[in-house]
Amino acid sequence: MTIERSRRPGPSVRTRVVEHASGSETAREDRLITEEPLEIRVRSGALAPRRAWVTMRTPGHDFELAAGWLVAEGLARPGSIAQVAYCTDADLAPEQEYNVVTVTVSGEPVVPHRHDAASSGSSACGVCGKDSIADALATRTSAAWAGARPDASVVRRLPDALRERQTLFARTGGVHAAGLTDAGGALRVVREDVGRHNAVDKVIGARVLAGEAPAAACLVLSGRVGFELVQKAAAVGIGSIAAVGAPTSLAARLADEAGIDLWGFTSAGRTVRY
């Protein structure tokens, strides 16, 4: 169940610019992608809502972002999200009104976020890549993907298919995109956001709030592949990742251990499998 207020800030804003090209100057209107903070609060059982995370995001699909983030981080299972709503605390300033979301989770109390202690560690805390991979695999909320996956010929078509659905990028040039596809390359859901992590959370959340399993044959990304993007894919049972950019070393290691097909440098002419 979701509850939304009567209005929300837009995903882009107008601005005046002066374009300089070939010795000429042209004053015109342009658009900038909107960037605002979103605070995610979680209510579990009889416990009062508590802050779980704050992220900089593009307004729009805020409830999907919150739901997807909780599931991808292993803090909730897809069927345990009972309600998502904008916070109505009387002490919120007007500019905060649509920047705080409360998610009500049924069942067992939410466990502490796996990054809670990240800022309190020292250079001798003992964390390494192997530890990170073990922690990431421990957050899985869905089984590993067991269905068909796209082959190289399908993967090479995915960036262009995603680009056709990137309406905010076409208007602003300043936003990432993520999409979920079936094994044949048909896009099931696409979302855009100023943060690449948020775009992934939004596509996961879109499936969760629609009552569908967030697992899919392939996650398509408009940029590079970092460790946490693979972690999110592994958590919800995604079978493969196809990205326009390159993966990091730890992202490739996690994909291998999680059984995820990882494709990078993907375009119509080529793709590289790691």
C-alpha cells in the first residue's frame, strides 16, 4: 500500500544559460536535473520510525527508491513492505515535506544497516575485499537466478534500447539509468536518477511495489559497474548485468562468486564478458 501527497517536486528545473560556440553567444532556456536529499525512515512492529539512510536523488518514484533500497540492502523482503508514505511530522520545514519517506515493514524487526559502522572504522579495522563479498552475499533476499539469460547478441542491443527510454537524460544530459529485461532483451521497467545506485533501487522497488518478484534475467546500466550495484543485483536474484562502462575489480569478483553474468563496454558493435 502506498500513500502519496497531492504534489511532488519535478525531476528537472528550468534555468537560463548562455551558450558559447564558434564565436557566437546565444541566450536560451535549459533544464537541469533536480537533486534533492531523500531521508528514508523505517517503522517495524511497535517501534517508532527511525532514520535508516539519506541519499541525494532525483525526485520522482521516491516510494520505489525507498522500497528498493530496503530490499537490495537486505533490510526487508519483497513481501514485507506494508506501506510507504511521505512523512507528516509537524516539525518538518516546507522544503523537507517531500524529502522524507517512511516505510512500514511487517514481520520481524529490521536489522541494523550493514554500513552503520562504516564511518567508525580505522585503517586497522581488518576489512578487505573478501569480507565485503561475504557481507554482500549474506544480504540476499532472493535465490540466485535460475532462468534463461541474454546472450551476447541480445546484450549488444540493450544500451540502445535503454537509451530510447531515457527521457530525462534527453532533456538534461545529467542523469543515470537502469532497466530490467527478460532473456530476450525486452525492457520491463526503466528508471532514471542523478545517482546510479538510486536508479537501480528504483527499478527494484518498482517491481516490489507492483507485487512482482524483483529478480530478472538482466540489469542494464547506463554507466560503469561498481561493487554495490552488483551487490544489489545479487541480493534480489538478478541473473546478469550489462553495462555501457567497465566494472571495478571487486564488482567483477562479486559477480563471479554470485553467479552473475557480467558484461561491460557494451554497445551495438561489441561487449566484453568478465
